Amino acid sequence: IKKNNYKKIKSLHDALLQLIFTPYIKKTQGKRILFIEFDVIKYREFLIKTRNFNMEPVFFGLRRPAVWNFDSFSTILKSKCKIINPYNKVGKVFDIELSNNVKQAKTKINELYKNDVLLNSVFQVDDDSIWPIIKMDIIKLFEYRLEQSIRDIMHTFENFKKFKIDGICILSEIGYTEQISIEIAKEFDIPIFLIQAGVYWDTKEANNMNRSQGIYPFKSDFHLCFGLPQKNDCINNSKIPESKIITVGPVRYKKLVNTTTNDGDYVLIATSGPQLENIQGLSHTNMIKYLKAIENICLAAKKNNLKIIIKQHPSPQEYPLKEFVKKIDKNITVLSGGDIIPLIKNCKFLISFGISTVILESIILKKLVLAFKGIDYGWGEPKILDGCEIVDANNLEIKINKILSDKNFKLFLEQKSQKFLEYYVNNLDKSISKSHSFIKENLKNN
């Protein structure tokens, strides 16, 4: 649906939820911890266990709804999670303050626009300034978003003050709601806990890209990460103080440990297409290579008489593969939405195109993984590749055949991936309790 329609629906949705789930002004249980833009289904166990540590979980989201289906509603009920409506009731005083803040911001920004020397130095590609080209687009963008952004900041500030938040958990430092919440938390001296959300390129070459995605705790007080590789990346490549990095393990995956799986009759292909926010992702040559690789993977699987399910990354920018894949085989299933975990549980093995958290999820579920490195962004080779078998167009068919027919090869991969898992993540079955214990010990009473 269109963005404006979604915002109207969410506004009504938030107003209805506040009738049932708004926190009491006075705290009823210990400390109050705010979960910023969390997917409550993915972090179901993490939310549910919060109250076991005498902390009250509260959801806050400007972008994401807390409830959107039965599972999310069930999670909110079972966890006794409260929900803060992003927008308080306002009166004339608020409107006057908003108008004054907008005027002040416009004055400062208009002064900034006059500083061509600074802006030419900031907006560069290969030492050539692009500021004159993008100037009008930037001005229009600021004018369009400015008042709503200031309104969001003011409402969020009032919510933090009203409900006396003791700590916040975020999944990234770069998100819109997260940036606002971080600055307000700093204003109130509220501790910020950055929770590692998934697998990323833990390499020196990918450092600038990782910074742009907000995965490092530059402003957060603590980073609760998966294990040693992520800790070393933060300390060695981003110079984060070691005291900030806490290796608690992945809080999303407790339910996957010792989960029963089936040896299905299909191969699951998880794809991440060209990333359009990177210059390599905009290359026509790389797009052709990507489509050719998908074709090669499908043909290799077909030659081994395997059914094929392709699960695309859920990003709205992903290249739509359905029409392309139909030309290869109309019986291939292509999915762009939905949860991938049930697909992993029932597949024969996984083929991953590009680096993805799906690789780790598959290893936890004891599924073998063949990994195409995908497009070369110049980011090096992350540690996650050590847990699977790297393949290319020349050896893919051979590797598939060996998984299906060579017991020794299959056993080798199983042992390799499980040994890697022990190194890559800490406390796989105790990560939630470890995380909550640490969070509780480092909250402040507001």
C-alpha cells in the first residue's frame, strides 16, 4: 500500500492499541525497558523472558506496528508487553512550540545552504563535488520532512519523560526512530543497549559500509553481540572500547536449538540481489552476473532431480525473480515474503547467494550450506563463510552431487559447520538469560 495510506492505518492502529496496552504512569514492576522497532515475533522469547528479571517490556515504534497478525498479538499478550503510542494528545502549547522549533530549524538549515565550501567538500565522488547537482533535491527533501521529523522528536521526548524509561534496546544506530531515541536517551542519561540483529561482514574491508548501517556501538553504551568474531571486529576494525562489547550470543535463536527438522525433497535457494545503495549494486554487469548465477544454480539442482524453492531477501528493492525463473522452469517456486525458518527446517540443504543471516540459521538447524559469494563489493570474506562450503559455477553441480551421494563428504560438512558454530556464537541456549541479566545490572532508575 502507499506510504500515506499506511501512515493513516498505523495512526488508527496505534490509537486503538493504546486503549489496552499503554503502560501505567507509575511503574508496576521493577525497571522499564523500551524495545525500539523490534519485530515482536522474531524476538518473542526475548520479550517473554523480560519479566522474569523484574523488568517491564515496552514496545515503541514510529515505523513498525507492534501488532499486525495473530502471532504478534499473541506475543504481546504472553509477554505482557506494553505499547507506547508514538503520538501523545497535543494542545495549543505543543503547536506553538512545534511552530517555533520548525522556524528555528529552517533558519539554521538555510544558513548551512550558503556554505558552499563545506557542502562541496561533503558531497563528493572521487574528489569531484556533486553538491550543485543534488542541491535542489536535498532542499526539497528537508522541506518535505522537516516538520514531521521535529514533531516525531517532540512526541518521543514527551513519551520518554512521561513513562520514565530506565533503558532502551535497539537493533541499529542508523534507523530513523533509533536516531531520535538515542539522542533523547542521552539527554535523560538512559543506558542504550545495541543488540546484534544478524550476520554481517566482520572484515576490515567492510568497515565503512558497516558504519553506514549502524551496527557498531558508537553512541550506544553497550553492544550485546553473538560472539568473538564480532567482538574482535568492533575492537580491531572500529576501535570500540572492549568494555562496551558483551558476547552474550544471539537472543533470537534459542527456539532453534534442538529443533526437529525433516530431510525434505527440495533445495532451498536464499538470494540477496545487488544492493542498490552500493555502486557495485547499480552495475548492469553485476546484475547480469547475478541472474546468470541464479540460472546456473537452478539448472544444477534440476540435473540432480531436486525440487527448487527460491526465497528472496524481503527488501522492497530486490529484483523480482518470478518472471525470470519461469523461463528456466515454471515449476520453481519463488517467494519474496514470509518467514524462511519453516522452509529451512524442511529442506534437503541450502544454497545461499551472498552473505546472509540465513546461513547461520541453517547451521543452527543442522542443515548443510553451499555458499555462492555473490557480487564482489570489495568487503573481503566474513567469518560466516567458514561454516559452509564455498561454491561457484564450475563446481556447484559436483558439490550438490556429493552432498546427495557421498556420506563422507556430508559428514565432513556437518562436523565443519558445528565446530564453526561453537566458535562463532556464545551461549546459544542461554543467550536470553545472559542478556537480560546484563541489561538489568546496567539499568538506571529513572
